[in-house]
Amino acid sequence: TLLARLDSKDWVLVCEALNHVRQLALFHKETIAEML
């Protein structure tokens, strides 16, 4: 899941997850608000 990737020790996975979070924040504000 996205949250698991953000908590990963692998920085490549974390960077990919952050990019997904940015996309969600731009295009799916409601979805990201539910995660917070």
C-alpha cells in the first residue's frame, strides 16, 4: 500500500510513494484527505 511504501527503508520505494502522494494531492484531494 501507499502508506507501507512511505514507511519503507528502501529510499527508492519512498520516493515513488511520495510521487504518488503528490499526484493524489493534485488530482484527488478527497482521496488524500481520507488518508490523513
